[in-house]
Amino acid sequence: MNSVPVTIKQIVRRMRGPSQAHLVRGNDSHCYVAKFAGNPQGTRTLVNELITYQLLTSLGVSTPRLRILKLPPSLLTDDLSFRVGTRLTAPDGTVHLGSQCPVDPEQTAIWDFLPSKFFSKVVNLPEFAAMLVFDTWVCRTAHRQAIFVRHQGVSGEQQFKAYFIGHTTSFGGCHWRLGEDAVHGAYFQSGIYSLLDMSALVEKALCRLEAITEAALLATLDGVPAAWFLAGDREAVLALFGKLQERRLKIRSIFSNAIASSDHQNPRGGHQFNCEYKRAAGTV
């Protein structure tokens, strides 16, 4: 991750979502979805984003680049404040987090979802399986989010690329605790899993996950701004890492149980395997 901060030069618009993020443009001319310290979901969620980004990058999963953002005092207005009930609360400090848009959203379309008939045109579709394994490990507490942008195929055909976004609810969100031993974070268009060889892709993702060392986990904290840690947070995140190491030993059995249950009900797997994931994730 580039450690040189980007200064926000323009607030473009408010985005949807509980973190009350904003689309901004930086002094590097790139657009970012800015999540601010002190947001209603808690500043710990910015730490979650940074840790998750670095781990996903090491696993080869597509997720937008993150940059540290600097907010000039001249841009701090009521329009930028968090709205909680009837109260307005300003962002905390000047150091914030930006998720770089893979294309300029004022020039090129970014889709929040695709109709299922276009799933076969997603060039990195197998990453949805890897993401499911990862989200189960980190106990994501919400459905998996993804965006899609146009991708030019080698023979000129129109394709799409998925980018996985919104990692604030990893590690139980601001609580930094891991949930039950079950599949977590299924994508809301669950039919996408029926297009994949889930058994093989899950196994591949598990092998990569099992190769993550304790040192690699600790290294994800190197780029976290000190201002984002309150008293006791460093100790809490180190304790979380210890629990993640323990949970990693359980992930294979979680998915083995899902596969075994699916194979028992439908020897050909496919749709039933997908439904088993949905059931384990509490989505059906």
C-alpha cells in the first residue's frame, strides 16, 4: 500500500450506507470513496478495511486500492457531517481512508450488481469462492459486496471485472470479535456460486489461507495511522489476531461439512451446494 497520503481537493457527493461515506476527488485526480474517522460505524472499521485489503491483496483477490486521505479544514462543512438522528457530528481529525474507484465514476459506469445473465462474462468469477472462504474466516457480519466495471476481452468482447468492497464488517465490525463456526458473507445473488466448481475453488482458497503466517497478520498493522487507535485498541487487535489464527484451523471443517451435507442431498452438487452455503450463512 502506498503510504503517501492523498489530499482531498473536492467533495463530490454523499454515498449510501451506514458509514456515511462520500465520493471525493484527490489531488492526484483519482476518485475515492472516503470513509472518515469517527463515522457512525466506528473508527475501528477503518482498521478493518486496511487489514482486509492487505490480506486480500496477498491472496490475489481483486479489491480496490486503498489510500490514506488528508481532509483539509476548508472542506469540513455541515454537508460533510455525520447525521445521527437530529445531530450532526464532524469527522474526527484529518486522517481518513479512501477506496480508489477502479474507473472515474463521473465518466464510466460502475455497477453495484449485474443481472445473472451476465455472470458468465465476469472474468474473475472464481474469486467469489475465494471471497466466501475469506469472509468465513474473518466472520463478516453482512452480505458480501462487489462492484463491476467493463473489461475489454482479448478478442474484443465485452466482459466485466468484479471488485470486492466494503470490508468494514469483517471481524464483527467495530466489536472485533469472531462469530459462530459457520459460513459467513455469502453474496446476495447466491446463484453465482452454482456456476462455479466450488469444491475445487474452496480447496484452493483454503490452501492459500492456511499459508498466511502470524508475521503476515502483524504486518497488516504497519500502515494503520496511530490516530485511529483509541486506548486499548492495539491490545484488542492483537488478541483478535490470536483468535484468527485459532479460527483458521476450523475453516476447512466448516466447508467440509457444507460440502458433505450438499453431496448427501444432491450427489451432483451445484445448486444444492450453493443452498447449503446460504443456509449456513443464515440467508435462507
